[in-house]
Amino acid sequence: MKNRKSLLFWGELPPNVFHGISLSNERILSALSVDFDIHKVEDNAGFRGRLMALCSFLISLLKLIRLSSRKVDIYYLNAPMSYLGLWKVYLSILTVKAFSSRVKVISHLHRGDFLEFIKNKRNKRLFKRFTSQLDTLLVLSKRATLELAESFLIDENKVEVLHNTVAVVAQKENILIAADSAFNERYFYCLCNYIPSKRIHKLVEIVNQINLVNVNFNGTSSGDNYMERINKLDTHSICRFDGVINGVNKETKLRSAKALILPSLNEGMPLVILESLAQGTPVICFDIGYISDYIGKDYPGLVTELTDQALKDKIIWLNKLSNDDYLSLRKRSFKLFWKSFDPEIINSTTSVIFKKV
């Protein structure tokens, strides 16, 4: 198709990297492919040592130089909340602009710990440098826009709210049918990479104290040592630790779960929450980042006190719900997603934002 704009993307993508940001990248690029010519440079430095990460970054720069030497209208990338990560994306922008001076730069801030990050003066200075190169910064919620505006590090007119959503394979009608099935045989579920910062070890300790019947896990391992650690904490052998899961298999497993539990205290708006709600499966998670902006302060599974005991109490509460109350919670979760985060609506909004830059 003639007169289509060219979009250059650099970042993490499945199947090489599986987490909320990479899945969001994949969905957004798919939505934009209708109106843009997409060129991708994958960042495969995750879960690697420093030397390999440096080599991967240099290879990415060479690819960006080759692609940006052609006519590029938009350069799209994520905004990491780490000092080294932010330096990488900042240098990549300077590189692309050196070879394609008229390019518009759009970055996506997925994290909810922005204010914590800029408490460090070094981080704040770098973030200001970074945002000075942007034409648009995408954020997850209106609260994120307010935080940025009050920090005086970017013109508020450059900030656009783009809510998260997820692609859903199953038909809505089939999901509703599954929501009415008996729940006594359902398992508690955690879909999260096996990383210490995600506090999987704390969840394993908690569920063993409650002595639940069955708790399933899926994710990417960060190393053998951590996997050995959480296996030792599973004193009652109630936990099953499996690897990456995606597509129809992931939806089926979420839909069959009693509840999704996320023990992390460091999140923006995890896509897995929306993936679970889309399947009508309740979520238990802490009130951190922009989560309550999405699910509401009154969502029953929201843990407002940021303690392990509060998380444990919430799991016990849900486990003791009557059949009617539990099915009511499933239907509430289902409606929450499809009313506010229908992927067709969010994908259309995505296209509008990118086309007007």
C-alpha cells in the first residue's frame, strides 16, 4: 500500500522473551501493522551476563543504523526504569536520529515505579535527557501522567495514556460457559517468571503455611539456584513449577484456575492480570503501581496492606467463598475486562495515537 508510514521498533518480543512488556510489544505491533510498514530489531539481552548483554546491544545498534539509514517515520521503543537500560535506549535514539533526522520518537513507559526511580538524582538527570528526545511518551494510566507532570521532566502535552490490554483467542461465550463450572477442583495459579524480585519464594512459603491442595506455576527461570530455593520451600509438595506457557494453553490454564495470585511488590500494570480477568478468573494482588487504576480500589482481590500476612489472609478468604459468591466474583472479573479493556477498542486507540504523531 502506497503512502504507508515506516515504523522502526527496538525491544523485546516473544518467543525469545516472555513477560508482560514483550507481549504488549507484540500486540501493539500487530495492531499497527494494518497502517504501518513495521521493521523490528529485537533486544535479546534479557537474562544474560553483562558481556553478552553488551554484545547484544552493539548488534542492535548496527541493525538500527542499517534500517534508519532508509526513510523512517517513527521510532518506537520502551522506557526502562533502570540506569543502564535507560542509557541504552537514549543512545539508540541518538543513533537513529543521526541517520534519520526527521524521525518521530515514541516511547512506552510500562513501569509503575517512576517516582521511586527518579528519587536518585543521577536517574532523574538521565530521564530528563531521555525525554528531551521524545515526541510522545505513552503511559498506562492517568495517574502516571500526573506523576510525570508534577515531576517537571516532560511536557504534559507529549504524554498519551494508552491502557494495556491482551489478545484473547477464546470466544467470549465459551469463557462465560466455563465460568459456571464447579470450582472445588480448581487450583491456585501464579503466572510469573521465576525471579527473586517477583517474590515467588514468598508465595511458596505462604501457600505451604495454608497447606492448599494444589498450586501451579508457569514462567521463565532466572537460574538453577533460585529454582532449587523455591523447591526446598515447598515443604508439603503442593506446588508444581512448570516453564513458559502461551497461546491457547495459557488461556486454558488461566480459565481453569481458581484464582491468579501475584506476590510481587514491584509492578506497573502486569498484563497477566488482564489475561486472567479476560478468562473470568479472579485475581489476588497487591495495590501497587497502576493496578487499582485498572481493576478499581474496591476489587475484592486487591490486597491494600503490603504485607505477606495480608496476602495470606486474602488467599484464605477466597478459598473459603461459597460456590455462589465465587461464581459471582468470576463474572465480575469477566465483565471488568470486557467492559473496559476490550482489545478491539484499545488496538483502535493505539492506531489513532501513532497515526497523529
